[in-house]
Amino acid sequence: MFRPSLTLIALAVSAPSFANDAPKDMERIIVSGSRVIESIDEVPASITVISREQIEDHLKVNPELQSLLAQMVPGLAPDTGSSSNTGQSLRGRAPLVMIDGVPQSTPLRNGSLGVKTIDPSALARIEVIKGATSVYGNGASGGIINYITKQATAQDTHEGQVSLSSRFSAVKLEESAGARISAAINGKVENFDYLVTASYEENGVQRDAEGDILGLQYGLSDAETQNYFTKLGYDFDQEKRLQFSYNYFSSQQKTDLADVPGDINEGVKTYAIHVPEALQKRGKPQGPDGNENITLKYTDSNIFANSEMTLDVYTQDIENVFFFSPNLANPDEGYDGGQSIIRSEKRGARATFNTAIDFDGVEATFIYGIDALKDTTSQPLVDGRVWVPEMEMDSLAGFLQTKWVISDDVIVKAGVRRESIDLSVDDYETLKLCRSETQCSVPLQVKGDTIDYDATTYNIAIKYNWSDSFSPFFNYSQGSDIADIGRLLRAATVDDIGLIQTEASIIDNYEVGFTSLFDQVRLEVAAYRSTSELGTTNRFNEVTGVYEPVRAPQEIWGYEGLVDYRISETLNVVATYSYVEGKNTEADVYLGSRQISPPKATANVNWKPSDTLSLTVSYLYVGDRKRFSPNADGDYVGDQGPISSYNIVNLSGQYQFAENWNAFMGVENLFNSDYYPARAQSYTYGGYNIKGLGTTATLGVTYSF
């Protein structure tokens, strides 16, 4: 049976910071599925691990994590081409985004900005667990995306790296050139180690295949992005370690542009132009405004017999600023629109224990502990009005996960999590919203209360490593989700929150699949089905112009496949395909694209003809999804627009021209495909009908010391 050593455990949560290739044994390690180090061969579920090398290859083409995840993760919806991941579901449901296990999503008022929370240059690897899980608590109805940060690797010395690059449109260069710098240094002196990374990027304007500037709805033109990350560690001895980490992330659009609105029903795109100041985007710059994470972690690998302990406390402060919207108007009070902010403060503490016991022919692992979290979230407007009142969630959960390895071949996992949540909301008044001076919603006084949620969720799974050529698995897992209560509160139609349909949704997830490993080929195949009695869809309110939630039972199903073919020592091909579909089973209607994405296929070809030269070609195919009919006026509504297929090809490469110097290049949309991303085709409401990025090039150089 695979048993990682303490040294490997220390390294596994972070691949080497400055090396191009991770050791092969580290590629078979995962930490997100059960919160402790384990071999991928012992995980009876679908997982995707994106290595540091893959992150660096994609960074040469596009620095956005959304784009990287869409290319590498089967089951994840296509890239939106913007700063927002709304509509980028994982197997039809929302994933929980984390940095080293600390939640970054804001599930109480999900603004779909959790993916863009850290710069890729700070990451060692990304682990994606698919399917509902309660291992980390609320918000993981679709699975987990865990960003694993770098760790110091230098021994009794110091190492560093500086990278400079520029990204620009190859269709029309004018105003498109941006600049990016990232730097990192790490070292170890006796028992103390440190890592510091920093990145700063200024985008130029982004242009489509026709050379027009992309529309500004969650746009990235003229965006200014900063990320500063540090990790400090002290080893008391070989068993005890204290670690502190800090992450600061900001990405805001500061521009003198304004949109020229189009209409997806008419096939007319939205694009941006320069306008006088009076016509420019109003309000604060949109985007994350200085989000911060602080984590303190203590580990003892031998707290008592055959047991490890991890204690961590964390704080997080998030302020995500949205665009100015005329749908937030109230002429009676002098407002012709408004701009909202999602504010979230999290304070958490966790204790995790891992005990290993050997029985005759059976190796058992028990993972158990307690999670505590206080999450305070609200969505006010910049002008002082309150759209979503402050919600204060106190959560306390206990969990037990067990793993049984029988004769090295059969792995059985079973677990339970008991969660108790108190959600408190004071009395509030719903916001009066007007589409015109005569078409307004009626404000409603709502009595606040404390709502108690108690949920017990279970999981059980089995994997049989019958041979390298066939290792089947089956798993059943539940997740408890009270996501996006804020959307329910702001659309309240009753005068007491106790009467609002805020019940937690229990998701039942079933998955069956297998892995096969031959001499040069690895196969992964999985099929799944996910059900919930209270899913969340949206319905357009003609009076307010705002989309409101509809609670209804849902069923989602799909399948995925991956082929990894190492043709030779210098040439490797990885291809994937994924399909997902879902229905509101109460009304027997298909779910919209906010949850269900079109079929997706990817291919990545990596060629390394020498130690100093490497090239990567990546291909993305997004298929058709046309499940809905237009209304009486011949228009599609909501997230039900028809999606037509498109193809994207990217190219990247690097060349080491001196001992410490590397030059790199990347080309996104190599053949200048003129297309609308899937979300832009299916989302019919204003501002989303923005075309995809035209051919865009990146040139840069890296110096290591």
C-alpha cells in the first residue's frame, strides 16, 4: 500500500516553487478529497489534478484561472471570457472555491466571483473534486476547486524568479498592449522557511476577432490586478510545524470606455468605445477590491499513537464590487440606477485528526474533527441603500471519515458529517426597484429571525484495484447546501423570513467509473447522477427587471472521459470529453445554462524535443445545446438562448537560451475564430452578448536565481 513519508507529505501540498517538473510521486498525491494526504489510486471518485507545469503552460496563453480550469477540468463549463464565473458550473452545480482549504466563495450571496481570487503564479497545483460533498461544509454542491499554494523548497539557501511579459491583440494592436510582472523568492535558514510571491498586471483593451473592444460587463479591458502572497513556516522538530500565510488580491477595471449595447436575439454584439467622461461607466471600478486571507496552521504528525493533528484558524475579508445597473433605479428617491457590493467576513477554526490502525490484512484510517465558522455577508449598494440585509451564519460541524484498504486492492470509504447552522437576519425592507417611473416593485417590511439548519450527510464509496488495466469505483455522497440565501431575501414576497422557502438543499450524488493504465495510455471514465429536492433556478420578473429564484426539485446527469497517451518521451497527448444535462423534475423542463453547460471536448499536445525547448498546442470544442423555444415575440429569455458550437486553438512555448534565462510565448485563439462564448449565447439579458477574444499574443522572459 502507498504510504507517503513525512517529507513527501510536506512537499505534496505544494509542488516545488521554481522547478519546471514535479516529481512523479507527487503527481499521484491529493489532499482535498478527505482533508489528509492520500494516493490518487486510493480515491474512489473523479478528480482532476492540474500540475504546476500545466499552470505555467497555460499562463503563457492566458493568465485567467477560469480559462485554465475550463481547458483542464472535464465537467466544468466553458470559460466565460470575463472576470465572472456565473454560468461556469461544475457538473451542473456550483463548486466551492478554496485556497489551501479556506473557502473563497460567498455562498450566502453567490456573486460568482470566487474563481478569480489569487494569481496563478502563486500556485503549486490545483485539485478538483467533482460531485456534491460536505467534507468542507456549505457551498460545495458541485464539488471543490482547491488552489494549493507554493511552499519554500530551497534548503539552507535562497532561490528566486522574476518574470516579465506583455499581452496584446494580434488583430488590432492599438491600445491593446498590457504589461505583467511577477516575482517570487523562497528560502530556508535552519528551522525557518519563507516564501513570498508578488504579481502586478495592467491589461490593455481586449479585442474580438473583428478588432472591436469587448463589452465591459465583467470585462477585463483596462483591468489592474495585484496579488501579494507570503507563507512563513517554523519546524519545531521533524513532527511539529507552525505556518502562517497571507494573501491579498485585487482586480479592478479602471477605464474610460462605455458599452454600445447589442441584442443576442438580434445577433448584434455589445462592444465598447471611448466616450466623454459623462457617458463612461459610473460608480466605483468593478471587481475584487483588496480581498484578504490570513491563515495560521499548526501540525503535529505524531500527536498520539499513529495519529496526526492539524489545527488551523483563518480570517477572510471580501469586497466584490459589481457594475452600475439601471435595473437598480428608484426615481422617487432620485436614483437612476445603482451599484452593489458583496461584502463577506469569515472567521473560522478547524481541528482535523488522522489515525491509522493496522488490522490483520486491513489498513484503516480514521479522519475526524470539528469545523467552526462565522460568515457575515451582505449586499448593500454603493449609494447606501440595502439590497440584501446582513446575514450572520454560525456553523458548527463534526465529521468522521474512514478508509479501509483490504489486501492492498479494495478500498472502502465511508463517512458522516453533522452540521448545525444558525442564520440570523434582522428586520429589513426589500428594495424598491423600477424599470420605469410607473413600473416599480413594492417594498415589503420583512420580520427578521434566526433560522436553524441541522443536517446529517453521509458518503460511502468503493474502489477495486483489480489490475492496472481496470480499476472500477462507485461512490454515493451527499452535500448540504444553503447557498444564495441572499437572493431569496432580496426577492421576498412574504413579511417574515420564517415563511421564505430557505430550507437547506440536500444533494444526493451517485457516480460510477473506472481507470485503466496500459504501457503508454491512461483512461478515465465516469458517469454520474445528482438529485436534489430543492434546487435553485431563476425566473425573470417583468416588473423589476431582476431575476428571482425558484425552488424546485432537480435531476442532473452526465458522463466524462479522459485519454492520456504518452506517445514518446518527448510527446504527450491528453484529450477529454464531458456531457451534462439536467431538468426541473417538478415541471419536467430542462434547466437553463446558468447550471447546464453544452458538451465540451479538449485536447492538449505537449512536445519537448530537447531540455531547452517545449511547445504546447491546446484545443477546445464547445458543442451545441438548443433545448428551448422562443417566446411569442420570437425572442429567447433568461438563460435559455440556443448555443451553437465553436472551436478554439491555442499555442504556447518556451526556450531556455541561457542557464538562468527562459523566453516564452503564447497565442490565444490562434486562428482568430469569430465566436460568442457559450454564456454570451445563452444569456439573453443586457450586456452579456459579448464576443470571445480574438487572436491575442503573449511574449515574455523569466530569470531564475
